[in-house]
Amino acid sequence: MDGVELGARFSLATNRLKYCGPADAEPRLYRAIVERDGLAEAARALSGFEALMPYLAAIAAKHGRAPFDRDVVEAYWIGNRLLDGFSADEFRALLGALVQRGLPRRFAERLATHLPERPLPHHMFHVGYVGVGHVTGHVETTIENMELCRPAWAEVTEVRDRTLEVRKPSLVLDEGRLSLKGTGVTELPFDPRVLPDVVVGRSVAVHWRWPTLVLSPSQRSALEEYTLRSLAQANEGLASLRAESPR
């Protein structure tokens, strides 16, 4: 799968909800997914997503790749070895790029001061530490929205005409720490043109209640691993923020 198509799959739902990206991006992203055509137009649309591009650019620059290289896009949304070895200084530079895209400067400075030792440029770390909606201001930062925004894995238990029944854990905030708890069953809308090969027993990636991708076993393992690592690093940074002396 092309990196642009992969990025379009995870970005389609938030654009439909008017949370991020250009107002006219949806048809270009959808075409890239279902027809695998118009990839250059879809890439231009994705370049307008406020928080996405600073992460892809940072991962790509560190490894001498292009931002829409498949491995780069996969690293941000699912997780792979390209995320390993990022330093706090490199993430501070990424925060500076997010400021240029709308992240409030004073808030970014606080985040930069309290970064964990090994921040991960993964979407789960962005959700957990930088926070949902802090770049665009279009989404309230609540635990419910953080759960919706994180790239989640879910096991398909039933396939219906236009919905999937899935089983997945949920993000919770317990005594100031983020973690995944429980396994609940929920019903999600899906588009058979987007997921023509979905079957019971497979795992899908979910973003804002939208099943984006049928995960291979290795992708499922990677998403679990990098989600848990991102949560650990986000919790370290959040603990430091909470311990900050009142000014």
C-alpha cells in the first residue's frame, strides 16, 4: 500500500468531521483509498493537515526518507523502528514546527520543558501528551476524545452490511495516568469499498470510530507495542507537568 493511501485512510474521518485538514480534502482522500488514483492530489491535501505533516517531516528527516514514504507514514500511525532513538531535543524541534501550524507557543514551551526522556513521534504520544485539539482548536481535550483519536486496534466479531461489530480496549485516565482497560464490544459504521477484505477474526485499525485498515498480524503487534510505549512516555511527561511548581 502506498504511503499516501495509508495516510488517507487514517485522515479521512477527521476531515469528514471538519476537525483538521483542507475543507475539500475528503473526495481526494477517498479516491486515493478506493481507486488508488490521484495520489499526488491526495498528498497535497494531506500536506494541509495541521498536526500530521510536522510528524511525518521529522520522521522522514531523521532517516533520509520522504514524508510520504510508506514506512514513514506507517511509523506515525501504527509504529515501526523509524520511531526508535528520537531524542528530547529532536522532539522539541517538532514542537516548534507544530507551533507554526497552530499549537499555542506558551503551551508548546511547557511541553518542551517536561518532555520524557524518550518521546515517540507516534500519534498515540501526540494524543496523550500534546493533546487532542491543541493544534487546531477544533476538538475539546477530553478522555473521551482521546480514546476516539488514538489509533486503536479492534478484533472484528461480526461483519454486517454497513457496520462492523468489534471488540477493543478503551483508554482511561486513572489517578492521573493513561492506560488501556477492559475489552468492550461496540458497533462501528464501515465502507465496504474501503475495507473490501474485512472478515470475522481479523483486526482493524480504528480512528474516530472509522475502521481504516485491516491490520496484518505484524501491524497489530506493532500498534500494540508502540501504543503502550507511547502511553508510558506520555505518562512520564504528564507527571512532570503536574509536579511543576505553581508560578
